Amino acid sequence: MIASSIRLGKIAGIEIGVNYSLLLIAALVTYQLYAFELPQRAPGFSESSYLVYGVFGALLFFASILWHELAHSLMARFYKIRVRRIVLFFLGGVAEIEQEPRKAHQEFWIAILGPISSVVLGGLFLGAGSLIGGATVMAEVFFWLGLINILLAIFNMIPGFPLDGGRVLRAAIWWISGSYLRATRWASYIGQGFAYFLILSGIVSLFVNTLLIGSALWLLILGVFLLNAAKGHLQSAHVRVGLSGISLGELVRNRMPVDASWPLPYAIDMMAVGSGGVASAAPVVRNGQLVGVLALETLQVLPRLQWGGTRVENVMVPIDRVRAVEAQRDLYEALQDEDLRQQPYLLITDDRRPIGFLSQRDIMNFAERRLRST
Ligand SMILES: [Zn+2]
């Protein structure tokens, strides 16, 4: 995840953020336009007009990336998949989509809409350029933007993760074969292959011409970034497949409540009896009403010698500080939900009736055990 350093606001309810690394690129793009592109394309104009249109072009360049990410985001929203935010950074943009699409065709359309929207925007810029016409600086900025957007679409369609082309490829194999894991494996391997190719090109171009150090570094950074992403996607696909079809309710071990008035050592004994091995958390009741959770983790701050004189109610976490989740909720989905992940404990309910608690550690332990055994 890329840190969003500056918040620009919201578009269609989606937060737009910019990472500081983008400012460096903005300066580079402006300089490229001001010093090379525009004077070459439209010679004979003043320095200041190259500079003004350089800044203008750089701004529209980032607006183009934003437009591309918005296309992905709005398509995701169409499928009721939440988009947390869009972050622009030095390698482009990322739309942080809350969860992976459930169906192949959803992933296909979410992925392909980015490049399509870039081609459309590129066409509009080229059209604007020819409407303005002549070898003016303004027309040339639009021609440059048109070209850049089309190149952006082509680059994104390279069939390797995490580029759009990789997603399109995965969706296609997934659609045809029905196997999400196999599709991800193929898309990941091709993505890794492409990343190694970039890294190698970077190294070779360093040896061929040391003046190319800028573009060589660029290739290396991009290659390493793509390599990590391609590997990461395969890993998360394994997690998804390994954990799918399990509900949170299946993880709840201790359903036996302890009483708020019980002495702590007695309550802990009862937790051990009730679950065959001490459960990490148990519901606390008073007069039959659920009032809190007794969590072993919170006892670590309490010296063992004081346990004897302590009652459950003195150390429990009150129920209003615990988030309730239905037992049918899918484990994999819960792991992806950032709000849930920030809760130390979850109250698991069945038809709104509390059946037990899960600590974040319970969930992680279970997931790890499960993934090791698959
Ligand atoms: Zn894209």
C-alpha cells in the first residue's frame, strides 16, 4: 500500500490522495515538456510559453492517470465492490479496491475499463490538438497528451500482474478454466517474467551507455516493483483459496460464558474446561445478560499474584467496546475488511445471539495453521 501524503478531496465519494514521490515526477514531466518536447515540436516560441504549457501538460498528465483509475473504481463500484481511495505516486496510480472481485467477468471489466478509458481520453486530446491546429505550443501539448494516454493504455495491457493486462489475462483464464488459482499462477509467472526482463534491460543499458543511468534506474525500480507485486498476488490467491468457504462461526471454540462475579482463577479454569485447552477469550454474563469479554491477552498486564483477589468484572472488556459480527461471515472476507482487522476482539453472533468471541490472534493463528496444512 502506498502512503497518501496529500489529500486532494473526493470524487464520486472516493478519496483522492497524492504521495510526495509524485511531486518529483511532476517536476520531471514539466521539465521534459519545457526543455525538450515542446521546443522540438513547436519551435520558435518564448521560454515562458514552454514553461506555462509544461506545467499545464504535467497537470493534465496526472489528471489522465486519475481518470484511468477512476474508470477502474467506478466499474468496481458498479459491482458493489468498495473502493477505499485512489493514490497517485511516482509509478502512476493505484485504486485501492477493498476486496478482490468474486467473479471472473467482474475482474475482466474492472481491469479493461482503465485502458479503454485511456484510449478514449487519448483520442479526445488528439482531437483537441487538431482542432487547435498549427504548430502552436498549445496544440502540441494536446498531441503529446494524446500520445501519452495511448501509450499508457498499451503499457497497462502488458499481460503481467499487477498491470491491467495481467488482470485481464487472469480473468480470461479464470473465466475459461474456472480455476482462480491456476489463472492467478499464470498471470503471476508472466508478470514475473516481464519484471525480470525490465530488470535485465536496466542492467544491460547501464553497461552499454553510462549516460543512460536515469532510464536504467527507472527500469530497475519498475522491474522490482512489478516483481514484488506479481509474487504478492500469487501469495494472496493462495490465502484466498485456502481460507474460502470457512465461516467465522467455525472458529469459535469457547461458547461457555463466565460470570462477572467469579474470581478470576475460577473463570480461567472454567474456560479451559469448556474448550478443551484454554480459549483466548470468553463471554462474560451477569444475570444472564452479556456484559463483556474476558480476554487472556488483557490479563498479561496483571501480575499473577493478584489474580486471586480479582473478579472477572474488574478485568473484562465491556461489551460496548466490542464489535459484533455474524457467525456466517466469511473468514477470508473478514480478513480483508480493514475495519474488522483493527478490532482486537470480535463478538460472534448467531442470529444476533452471542455465541462467543474471537480475538484477532485467534483468527490469525487459525489462518496460518490452515494455510500451512494446505
Ligand atoms: Zn489500470
